[in-house]
Amino acid sequence: MRFSYEVINEDSNIAIVTLWSSINQVKGLLGDSINLVGIIGNLYTPVGINYMVATLSRFNWIDTLIVFGLDYNGVGDLLIRFFRDGALDVLMVSKDVADSVRSTVRVVDLRGAFRERDVNALIKVVHESYRPGRRPVRPLINVEFNESERGGGWVLPLVGGFIYERDTYRSWVKLVDLVLNYGFDKGDYRELLSPFVVIDSTGKPHPFRRLSEAGLRGFEPPAELVNAIINELRINPYSVGAVYYGGDYLVQGVISGDYYNQLVYLRSVDVLNDWCRQLYRWWSLAKRVVEALNGEFNAWYSVGSIALIPFSARIYARDISRAEEFVKRNSGVFMEFVEDPRGNFLVMREGDSVVVEHRLPITNALHRRFSFKSLEEAYNVLKNSNHFTNYSHAMYLGKELARAFLLRDYEQDKL
């Protein structure tokens, strides 16, 4: 990240920060008056204030900073506060450098004028403040700094996160990694609220890479819970009333087609130490329900997907280092292929266009066909679509589309 700016007149003492607004937009509004401006640049984040300070420390004759632009996320307020009080949550330059710039730069806040489309106010301040000649007002300092990784929990308490898996061990690694990186520190634990984890076992005996069928039989669910689910589905296999509340959990099961699918809401889970036990527990319930229904009705149901939503997914502070080592040791699982249940994409060139065929899983039948004239067109059509379950699938298609538009002899997956 750097302070994005453009030098206009090196003899001028004026800098304009446009925040989130286009630099070219403000230049156009200024007309010929832009020639009186030394530097004009954007500012998007609090971290960017540090780069602005570094830039002003090099252009040591700038003594007027005009704030004129859209303050989309409040960074303008933080900028004004910094120059007024010296307060900045993430200060990456020395206090001496920051104080030197603060004490020698006058800030003119024209965000209100921008909102009112009052260009004359900006032009007036520029003309009144213009002082050519490059007369230094502070020592020249070339600030060099490398931003270090912040570490620790996420800065805001996040709600939600989605993991789709056909392997419970991978789900464990990915969930621990999710809480490590995006959990919010709350005293003695790091917490992510309500991640949604789906374990899809359609077409497989079970999703456990390290557990046999015999091992699964070692987790026997309570009879009361099993009966509550079976009794409802016995009456109507498509009922959505197969629900059981167990105090710190809630279970709901439903049959769709040939599969029994199950949702489990949990009050809280220690994702490092207890996630696998929870998966065994709820898979055992699903397996038990399927066996009972098949035995009673001579049916051929099998377990489809198990969805788990822990309201509080947490890693205790005492286990953070162990959790980080666990993810590092198992980093290879992130490279393992997970087929997207929302289908596959075939990418090919047809003349100057790139064609994308979205095909169904299992049958590979055509679902939709797209034809794009440019990578930008493909990006705009696909970026907010619901065609992807996995982030990796979206990234893969983006890579292949870029190659398809670059290479006249493009062939999918051929590097």
C-alpha cells in the first residue's frame, strides 16, 4: 500500500487529498487552477495516512493540505483528528516525523463543499493559499518503513463464514484456520460467530478419512433424540418437523430424494479440541436415522449432507500457538481438490470470444452457456453470481479466463 498521488507543480506549497473521489474528477473541477496545486492524491485507509505523512516529509515545502472529496469510510475524520491531536491507531512513522509534519501543515477541510458541489470554495482556497518558490517549512526526511504483520485476532467481531467439504479432516483444518485468522479476541478465547460448515458425503460410505465403519459405531446417539427424528419422518419422510432441542444444541433432519440431510445448531464449540468429536457425534445420529428408516421401510436412503452451525466457534488463548502449528503442519489440505457440487466449467475460444459452459455435476449436462468478448465482460457477469461453492473454484475460473483471453491457442488446464 502506498499513498496514491500525482505531482502537478513542484513549486507549489499546496496538496489536495481527494479521499475516495477520483483524482481526475477533482482535477477537472479545478480547471486551470490545477496548475497551482503541488500534489493531488487519494486516501482510502488509516494506514494510508502514514504514507501521506512520509510523502509530505519529502515534499518539505508543502504547508497547506486541502481535504476535498468523498469520505466514504470516515478516513477523512481520522485524518483531521491526526493533524489536530496526533492520534492515529496505527502509527508506522516515528513520532518526531509525525509531529514535524503536523506542526507545519495547515489543513483545510472542504468535505462539506464537496458534498454541496461547491467547486468555487475549493478554487478560492487554492488561489488564496498559493505560495510558489519551494521554501522549506520543515527538515527534509526520507521516511522508509516496512509494515509488519499485525497478528492477533480480527479487529471486528465477524458473523458468518462458509466451509463446504467432503472430508471432515479438511473441515477441521479449515475451520481452525478460519477462527485463527478472523476470530475476535475475547479475553481467554478467540471467537468467530456462526460459521456454517457443510460435510457432504453423497456417494461415499462416510466422510472420515481416519475412521472406519467400526469406529463410527462407537458413538451411539441418545435414544430419545433418535426417536424424535424417526417418529416424524416415519409419518412423512418429507416433513420439516423432525426437530429435537437438547438444551445446548438443536437438530433438524429432512429427506430429499434418496438422501437424509441434517442441520445441527450448537451453542459453542472448541474447534481445535472438540470439532472432530462433534462431527462423529452428529454423523452417528444421521447414520442411525438412515439405518432405522431403511430397516423399517425396506428403503435405500443414505446420508447426504450434515450442516453444523456453532454459534460461538472458539479457540482458547492457551491453545493459539498449538492451533497455529496444527494449521501449518496440515497446510497441504488447502491444496487438495474439492469438487464443486454446483457444477463444472468448460472454457474454450471461439474466434475472438471466450465461451464458458457451466455443466451439471455427475451427468455433465449443459446448464448455461456464456460467450464473452472481453475479460472485463466476463468479470462483470460472473463476479457476483451464485455459480460457485468454493473460493478455489472461482479463483480457478478467473485464472483460466485470463489465460483464454491472452492465448490464441488456449487449451483449458494446459500450462
